[in-house]
Amino acid sequence: MTSAPLESLTRPARLRPGARVAVVAPSGPVPEERLEAGLDILRGWDLDPVVGAHVRDTHPEFGYLAGSDEARARDLEEAWCDPSVDAVLCARGGYGGQRMVDLLDWAAMRAAGPKVFVGYSDITALHEAFAVRLGLSTLHGPMAATMSFLKDARTQDSLRATLFEPESVMTLGLETARVMVAGRARGVTLGGCVSLLAAGLGTPDARAGARGGLLLIEDIGEEAYRLDRILTQLLRSGWLDGVAGVALGSWEDCGPYEQEVRTLLCDRLGTLGVPVVEELGFGHCATALTMPLGVPAVLDTDTRTLILDEPALR
């Protein structure tokens, strides 16, 4: 069955000075000192951060989770449905988003209306759910208690500009970006951690495919053979049929890049016949740019950039 081309999603409103932002932990446990440092940065932007009741929890049996599935879902749902909250920022990734996504009251969240949602890594599962269930554009961007956000000025500047002055960041990419397959493609952005996209196939939050989309993918800690399996699954399932272009971010701890990972990416993605840009500068890297998901854009290998048709936020 052929999927329809992706369409643009609803963009939430930009933030204003004094805006209240909720910090939640849908996945792994959050180091206290990193959380406090991240909150200080947000306050320095003239934001009013509030922390979910269970952000500092750790699951009593599964130490890789920030509290129970119910508690993590409740924090996210309550933040989203609170009319005084203008944005929801994730504290970190890890694992756990898939476990709690079906516990959210999506009808209540839809009724609450659009607002900014930011995260990456394991939060890919939630980006897909927000797209499918709410029709909402989200931000693949740094999280409040992650090292790139705490230590890298360009990472901070990218997120801050996207939140407050989105028209100032319409052309995205680092100078290190390279061309894997030349060309120019237009489509609607989607993506995140490629392992999470593959893991979501067959779930209620899975899209029929990436047809007409500009796919932004990256990952961490996946050896080459596992990346091979992930990409091959997406290819064999037909999920990549009709994709317009592919932008690649970071592949931290996935093996030697030039000798192994890049060779694999060329092998699996080079046969799609679409433009591919690598090392664009998003994901688990020292400088992690904020990438809007669900917005129309152009992937241009001449400039090695992703150019948005419209600002990420209204």
C-alpha cells in the first residue's frame, strides 16, 4: 500500500520573555546537578522553568527509568494541559518513552492546544506520537540536563534563537557538513534516532512511511551491524519508499565513522536515489543544532544546508 506524501504539521507559537516552561523526564533518570545547571540557563533566558513532580524520581526496579511509567506520563500530561505552560522541555533521553506513550490522555492533550515540545534521542518516540496523534510540529533539540546544552554555546544559541526568534535560524547546518549524494530536495522534515523510528514500526504512533519527507536521522551506541539491521528493516518494510532526501547527524559510539559507519550509510542510503547530506550537526554531538520536525524545507547539497520554508514557530 502506497503512503500519501507527508504534509506540514501545526506550528506552535514562539516564546516571549517570561514564558513558563515545564521540564519533564519521560525517559531516563536525571542527574540533579545537571538539572539545576540547565534550569539556571533557562532562567538566564528570562524563562520561568517549572520542574515536573517526578523528574527527580528513579524507578525502584529499573534504574534506567526516571520513576514509574505512570508518573512520567502524568508529569508530561499535566504540563501539557496546564494553560500557564507555554513549552515542555525534556530533561534527558535514555530509554522509557515507548513505555509511557500509551498512558497519555491524547484527547485531553489535543484539547489543550499546541505548544512547544523539545527533545531528542529516546524522545523520538514522542516526536512521532505528537505528529501522528496531535498533528503537531516539534523541535528535535537539546535537553535541559544534557552536556551539549550545558557546555556548548552554539547549541544553546541555536535553541534560544529557535524559541524566541525563529525567523533568524532558517538555514541550518554546520560548516563540517559534507555531501554523500548530490542533489536538491524539498519535503517536510521528520526523524530523530533511527533506532527509535525502526522500533516504532507497527505501533499506534507509526506513520505509514516517509514519502515526500526530508528524513533527519542520527543515533548513538549502535554498532555498524545493528545500524545495518535498522536501516535494512526500514528499507524492506517500504517505510523509506518515496523519501525526498536524507540529512545525517551524529553517530556517536557507533564505530569508526570513515572506515565503517559512513561506508554502511552509503551502502544502505545511496541506493535511494535522493540527496544525502552528512554531518549536518544534530543529535548526540558536541554542537547539536535545533531541527524543527514537521515543517517544509529544502535540503541543498550545493550549500550543504537544510533551508526552512517558514520559521519553526509562529
